Amino acid sequence: MLFKRTLSFVAAAAVSMSAMAWQPEGKVECLAPADPGGGWDFTCRSVGNVMQELGLVDGTVQTVNMAGAGGGVAYAHTVSKRADDNKLLVAASTATTTRLAQKQFPGMNADMVTWVGALGADYGIIAVGKDSEYQDLNDLMEAVKANPKSVKFAGGSARGGWDHLKVLITAKAAGASKLPSIPYLSYNNGGEAMTQVVGGQVDAFTGDISEATGFMESGDLRVLAVLAEERLPGKFKDLPTAREQGIDSVGPNWRGFYMPKGADEAAKEYWVDAINTLYASEEWKKVMKSNGLIPFHPPANEFDEFVRKQVQDIENLSREIGLLK
């Protein structure tokens, strides 16, 4: 019955879309603003696969990795070189809005692209290698409080980016001082950062649950805390939250897309509708469950407002902890 209902839903969606004036023909490009192995790469590849499964595209969805400047290279590329491309989607997240909030994309702002939609939220984690001396989050934070320079963190965002902010938010909630003194090493993506932690070169990883799943399942990475209001469901149910360890730190990271501002209105409508269809499908629910994503999908007419508000909130936080003047 479930399979039949899914087919009926997809068929209805296909009829709805066939009535629209524009449909993508041939290859669609999904730009992941990082090297393979991180959250943006995961977003492009998983969404591309499900779009093909559901028949939302008649060709392929090709993931193109474009690392650099914490997503700034891809943002500038979209704004300046692909401004009217109807078949370009770019993976985005709280990391994107963080960089915009901190004026890290020179001369660019959130108004220069069209925000298509979000497909779930990915909660932040703080994790260590399997042989680490730190057994829980309080152990780690006590070391930070005793000497802020004694614990090195690695993440897939640039210094001052969302992965870095999660460390500072957590350390502040734990009562640490001299937050800017805490060492943070930036890598092109979460995969590189985790490799450094697993190899023992860096003490702790800050990132998101979806990008860490492989290292967790292999036993190489041990999660000290999920930065969520409550424990995540399913296979992540045994991972403790920071809150239950007495540290009030929450760090959700939405995952979604933007596209060129100058694309045709019909193309924008198509992609918004496609994201809505994908989000409601059983196929995407399975992807969410297996990768620790929680439901998060603001209506299309509210997503743009949500992005603008988040940019402003992160700008205020960055000023408060001294990362922005």
C-alpha cells in the first residue's frame, strides 16, 4: 500500500509539473561548494539521486564540486557567471548564511540569489577519535576552561564559519572564557577534518551528524554530544545531547538550495515545486532517517524571510563573541 501511495503521489506531482510552462531538459547541475565528503556534497548527491528516482528530471543531476572561501567561490560563480541559468541548483546551509552574515563574500549579500527551499535540518555534533582521552563533553570543556589553547578543533567551514561558531557557542555555554583563543583548524570539508581527528593530529571534530555517519559506523569517531534540543531518533538515539550533560548548546544546520537570481520565473517555480514534491516523498524520508536529518521545510513564501532573519541573527551573535566588529 505504501508503495502504491508513493507512486500515486509522484504521478500526481508529475501531472502537476507537466502543466507548467518550463521543465528541465537534459543535464541539471548541482553545485556543491566544497570538495567531496562534506555536507554540501551529501546534499547534492542525495537530492540528485532522489530527483532521478521520482522522475523530477528527465536527464541526470550532475554534482560539481567547487571548493573555496567557505562557499564564496561557488556563490560568486553563481552571481557573476551563471546569473540566468535555469538548470543550476547550489547546495546551501546554515554555513552559507553564516558567511553572508559575517560579510565573508566580498560585495555580495543574500539578495543576489533566489532561495529555493530547505529539505531538513542536520544537527551539529562535537566528536573525538575512538582513542581520545575525553570521555564526554564535560571532560572536553573542562580542558578548554582550564586552558583555552589546549584543545584543537577541526571543522569543514572557515574560521568564524558555522562549524567554528558551534564550538564557541558550546564553550560559552560551558562557562569558558577567552573564546577567540580556542584553536580551530579549517578544512575544505568535514571529511578532511574528521580524517585529522581520527588520525590523532587534532583533538576534536565540529560538524554535522550526516557527514560523520561513515566514521561513526566504522567506530573511528566517538560523538561526545549532539547539539539538539533532544536526542535524535533511530540509530542515533544513543548519542547524548549537550543539554543532558548540563551544557545548553543547540546547533541546527538546515540543508537546501539557492539558484541564480536571473533565472526565468517559470524555472524558479518548477524547482520550488520539485523540492516540495521531493520533501514529501517516501524516498526522501528514508534518506533523512538514515542520515540523521530532522524535518525542516518552511513554505516557499517563508523561506526567503527565514534566510534573511538567520543572517541577521548570526551577525548579532558574531558581534557578541568578537568575530565581527
